Amino acid sequence: MHYSISGLSVQTNPDRMIEVKHNLHKLSGVEVHIADPSGKMVVTVEEQPGERTMVDTMTQISQVAGVISTALVYTHQE
């Protein structure tokens, strides 16, 4: 069985942060833990067996309207 969790730093346009947060919650395995008024977010991505890879999910996140950048901060696999 393969399981992974990754921590991301996501920078958004502050004017679109609420919209971005709403759209990120629609993605499987994605959770927004912290979002501050400057548009910075701390996000985790949990990958279960048979789901898309973390890299695919990061790509999806970076393509959400209002996202400026996405950076991998931490990853762990079992």
C-alpha cells in the first residue's frame, strides 16, 4: 500500500483568496490549513492508493485562477 502526504506553500492574489480556498476544497485530498490576508496559504495533499499523484494535484492547484505560485515544502511516503 502506498500513502503520501505533502505540505505546500501556496501564494494567491489576496483579492481572490476566498475564491481560491473554495476551489481548492473541491480537489480530492487537498486541505487548506492556514490562509492569511496577504494571500499566503498552507495546504496539505494526501494521496491514497489509486488516486492521482501528488505532482498531478500540485499542477491542478497551480492552475486554479488566482494562484500565483505553489511550492512543495514537505513530503512523506509510506
